Amino acid sequence: KFDLMRQFDSQVLEFMDSLIEESASLEPAPVPAVFSPPLSDKERSKLSELFEVNHIRTIYHMFIALLILFILSTLVVDFIDEGRLVLDFDLLVYVFGQFPLVVITWICMFLSVLVVPYSLFHTWASHYHESRHGTLWSLLLGALFLLYQGLGLGFLPTFVVVKNSFPPASCFIIILEQVRLMMKAHSYIRENVPKVLALAKDKSSSSPVSPLIPQLSHYIYFLFAPTLIYRDKYPRNPIIRWSYVASKLLQVLGCLFYAYYVFVRLCIPQFRSISQQLFDLRAMVLCVFNSILPGVLVLFLAFFAFLHCWLNAFAEMLRFADRMFYKDWWNSTSFANYYRTWNVVVHDWLYYYVYCDFLWMSKKRFRAAGMLLVFTMSAVVHEYILAICFGFFYPVLFCLFMCFGMMFNFILHDRRKGPIWNVIMWTALFLGQGVIICLYSQEWYAQRYCPLQEVYTTQTCSYIYLANNLLNNFFLMEPRHFKCSATVFCVVYSPRCFKSC
């Protein structure tokens, strides 16, 4: 028996040695720095894989050809109207106005997120074990963090944007960065606090707390990384392909000019005239269907520019290996799958920190309520971004999210399979984009070409007008483009104030 076991051990050892030698012979040779190996399949974005297929790359070429036609049509029309080539790009100059102030505001936001959440967590984690009043200490620093999130990162950037009347694109930069940094700060605190609490519950453990406090370099990397879920370490690529970074940034720039020509050729001529007309149902229906093409183009451009090009460029510069920023949402046969695959970065944050945390607090009893909470939060944040950036509250997107989005989420669920459901999904998506572009564009022009008359004689009437103007303009009790020749009446507080404005 002893000889048999010894013979078996020798054979196992020989087999393991042969496996190690074979695996060593199969390892790739070191790659020189000038050549970047392709990423593995699970690390690459879907479009990066699809663009290797000639048929899919041809569709990309068709979009480039459409851009060339937009440019040619604009140049020809400008030459006919002006007698010369007009290359001033005044729309781009306007929407990205006050850019130095935008940069300064962003730097202040980033530095505050870099210092405040990290310092608060470091202070709390360092003294939590030593403090006799751990719960009170946690409540105090937790309240300070929430105060910073609401006031320092929530209110102040919005106040700067509204106070200085940032144009739309500049406003989108600040507000989107505000939301992104708030989500990252929440993830950092949410992922690290349970580690310290778990160590505190382990009475027998004498391990120090300092290894649980992330290094500042990890936190800085997370603030720039294209993810909203904090981890101490992420999968990394060995080298940076700077040619790849340059190509993605150039594609972002190309998408920006593409959007410029879409608005110049398809949106501005249509809405500049429609916004000055009284509300008409026939004109509204035609406007929605005429807005489907620019709406779909804007949707594709926003997806390709941000979720593919911009995030891949930053991932490459940071050697961030996980490139699954989106999945094949275009193949979705249900809106439930579309919501999960359109923007994986945001979906993961909502799933882990809103849906899963809600189920944990409710002991997994109210899954439908958790889903409703996710939809409500997403709809509120989207509408908040549009309201601040456009300067008026017009809850079109909110209603689409909460009404049709929730309805389609349950009707077009994951059990719906087959090509017909993919057609239905695309039809609803196209129609929704037409509604969004039509209504928001009409209201944008109505706010500028159909101003409310500011006629008042006394200081009291002035205050009443300002309050009424706030309700009708920002909170938009009645859309301005529904009644372009709007008339405002002062509320009768005194005989002197009785005057039709």
C-alpha cells in the first residue's frame, strides 16, 4: 500500500510539472511598447468588436457620408443667401459660451469632491473604534457629508450656473459633472463604511483600521475612471495606445460638429417659425413626426460620442480594462432589457445603491416599489438637468419616464422575444425622441420670441409680476408655445395695482 501511494504521488508530481512546462511554453512573448495587443473580448466595447466586421463598418461610413452632405448643403445654402462661404459656427460659439468660468467652476467642484468626502471618511474611520459614542460620531459626520452633498456640491454649482446664465452646452457640462461627482462620492462612502463597521463588530479582531482606509491615489483614480462603482483596484491594461485615444477624441469632435449641422439644417429652420404661431393640433402632430429624424440622429450621436468614444478614451488613458459601458441595447426586445443595456455605468449605480439597498432595508419585500424608486429617481434627475440647462421646467421627459417608461417596462418585459418586439421597441423609441425634440425646441423658441409683457406701474405690481413670471416661466404652469400671445394680469392688491400688464 505504501509503495502504491508513493508511485501515485510521483506520477501526480510529474503530471503537474509537465503542465507547468507546457503553460510556460504557451505564454506570449513580451510585447514591445510601440505595439498594443488587442483587448480580450470581455474587456472591449461592443462597437469596437462590431466595427471589425466590414458590413457594420459600412454603416459607420454611411453616417460619415450623411455628415458630408449636411456640410455641403449648409455651405451651398449660405453661399446662395450670403454670396460667400459662412464658416463662423456661431451656434457652437454661443452654446459653449463663458467657457473659462465653466473651467473654474469645474475645478472648484473637483477639488471639493477630492478633499471633503475623503477627509470626512478618513476622520470617521480613524476615530470610530476609539470613540465611546460611535453612533453619535457616525451621525455627526454623516450629517456633514449629506450637508456637503446637498449644499456644497448640489446647490452652489447650480447657483453659479443660474446666476451667470450659462448657455446650454456650458450648463450641461457643469450639471452633468455635478451629478457624476455626487454619485462617485456616494459610492466611495457606501463601499468603505461597511468595511469599518464589520471590523468594529468583530470584537476578537485586533487588526488596525488604517489598512481599510483607501489610499488617496486610489480615490483620485476612481474620480477619473469611467465607472461609478468604487473599488480599491480595477483591472488594468499594460500600456496606453495614444493613437487610439487621439482617434476617439477626434470622433467626439466630429460628433459635436455633426450635431451642429443637425440642428442648423433640421431643427432651427423648423422651430423658429413654428414657435411664433398659436398652438395648433395639426401643426403639433406634424412637428413631432418631422422631429423624429433629428431626434434619432441626436440620440445616436450622444450615445456614440459619450458612451463609446469619450469613455473609451478616458479608459485607455487610465489603462482601465473593463470597457463594458453599454451592451447590445439595439437588439433589445423589451424596454426592461433596453434600460439595463443602454447605459451600464449608470445602471450599475442605480441597481446597487438604490434598488439593492432598498431591498436590503425592506428585507426584500417590495421589489415593485424598489423598481418604482429607481424610475422616479432617474426621471427626477433627468428632468432636473434639462430644467436647469434650458432655463424652464417642462416635465416632458419626466412624464415619458414615469408614464410610458414604466408602462412599457411591464408590458414589454423580458419574456417578449422575437423580431416584432424589437420593431415595437424601436418605434416607441423613435416616437419618444420626436416628442422630446419637438416640445422642448418649441418651448425654447417660445421663451425667446414670445416674451411676457413687462408692463407695471408700481413696485407692488413689479413684485407680483416677478412672482407670476417665476411660476409661468420656470415651473411652466402653461407651456409658452401653447399660447404664444400670452397676457399676464396683475393680482388686485390695491387700486393702483389694477392694470392689465
